[in-house]
Amino acid sequence: MNVSGLLDLFDQIPAFGQLTHALAGDDGLQSLLPLELVKGTRPPVVAQLYRRIATARRAPILLLTAKVDSATLWHQALETWLPSGSRLLRLSEPTPLPYDRGPWSDRTRQARLNVFAGLIAGQHPLIPAADPPLLVVSSIRAFLQKTMPKRRFIAATRVIRTGQSLDVDKTIAGWMDIGYEPASVVEASGQFSRRGGIIDIFPAAAALPVRIELFGDEVDTMRYFDPATQRSLGTADGYDTPNSVVISPAREVLPSAARDFAEVWADETLPSEDSLPSWRDDLEQLRQGAAFPNLEYYMPLVYPRPVTLLDYLPQDALVIVDDWDELGTVAGELIAHAEQVAA
């Protein structure tokens, strides 16, 4: 049940009016004192702030909470309070624990990339600002996982439009450099296939794959299609024909960046056979610049200066912390645990 119709009642509360006035004015970019709201009132207040402040400024909101289960509860509560058409996303936590050489799940990768791709809208020269803006919910564990620098993400994001000329071989090579994998049939995010003058691709931050039809070397038409049936979707199915498609990176570690790192690493002394054989197992795939399950494990080596989610936010974004004391406590525990594992 959606109860967004009740949010207008907040406009009748003087204290809420003072809060929105402070955020909308010049002081809105400064830190505010804790509001000291009881927990039950927090989701509707955030939902109404999204309606009144974020939408007016066309700027995203980041809601930062301490625990993973708290982030899940926040997401569920906001789904109940926000009106239809709102853009609510959840930044997922990395699947492995710190220093654990394990693969990230496809669901985790896609959810995180969806957030990053949404936040660069308006900051990428070919992608207009999102309307409505994003409301991102993140636990501190998801937030503490650093990622590729925003400049690299923006530079790696491609936009294809109808009518543009396309060098297919160069385009496909570029897709592989940013983490896309060839497949005979496109069924999952991050895959592409080519059949003559038809190219199917499932952008990492999209809900549906896109079928690109070429006339010579020109993009003639683009249509969404159902990955389960492979049937094209049109107006009869409730989908407009897209004039452009945004192809953002399919991995937080670009295979091309990993290849560049591996070329340098090849000159370094490798671990002995009895110490870290797992590094040797991955070295060939790193050198090939291929996307493989454990690619994110090498993020701190591939990016000497990785960044946090804050770096992806525009200057006028609003950051809301659920409980500052609890956030600091949980962050300290996570960092201490990571240091123990490292030791």
C-alpha cells in the first residue's frame, strides 16, 4: 500500500516549513543540527524532503544509515511513502568481506553500477540531469567500499544515438574494455551479441536490453526487447522507441585498466608458489583485459586513488544521516574488523 498522499500534511507543520526553507536557501548547502526525530517519523520526512527539495533543485539525495538491515528497512519504508515515478535506488554491499578473494554477485554489481550511472547524469556532457533526481539509500558498509574515480566512469560511459555512424569493430572492442562480455544470446546485464547488422546489448544500468539495427555503418533503429523471449518491445507493449542508449561500464574495475596494471605488475616479483597462488591464477586474465569473476578483488591495485560515493554526488546534493552516533560506531567496527583480517 502506498501512502504518499499523506505527505502533503507535512506542509502544514511550521517546523517542516522552516527546515525546507533552510535547505532551499543559501544555508541549504551547510550542515544542519540533528533534527532528533523519532525513528517512525524519519521515512515520511525524507520522502517529503525528496518531493519538495530534491525535485525542485533537480539534485539527488543520499540517505546514509549504519547497518545493512537498516538500509533494507529504509528502502522498504520509502517505497511505501514515495509517490509513483520516484527514483529510489539502493547501493548494494560488496558480496565478499574485505580482503576476501571472491566474486561479486551479478545482482550486487548491477545495483551499484545503476547508482553510479544515475548520479553522473547531468555531469556527463551527453547525458542530461535526471528528472526526477535519485534518492539513494546506502549502508555504511556499502558506502565504505571504494570504487573507480568518477572521471574514469564518465569517460568510459558511451552514448549511442539513432542516425550516428558506428565503427562496429571499434565499438565492440570498447564495450569489452569497459566490462561487457560477448554472448550468443543476450539474456543478462553486461552481455552483447552481434548478428550481421544487428547488435544486441544489455546496458549494465538499464532495466532492459536494446536491439540496435544498422543500415550500413549508420544506426537505423533501436528497440528494447525481452531477454526471456528475445521479442522486440514496442508501443503496444508500453515501450517507446529509444532515440539513444546509455552504455555505462559493466564492472567497477575496467578490464582495460586491469590490463594496464598487469603490464606493470609483470615486471614485479610475483608471489612464491606456496604463498599466494590465487594471484597467479588470475594473472593471465588480468593481462588479457578480460572480465572475470574476481576482477573487483584487484580494485585497490588497479586504482591507486579510488573514491567513495560522495565523489559521484553533484555539489548541490543533499546528504542525510540516519543516526550519526550509530553510524560512527558501526563504521569503526567495520574498519577494525578489516584491519584484523589484513593483519
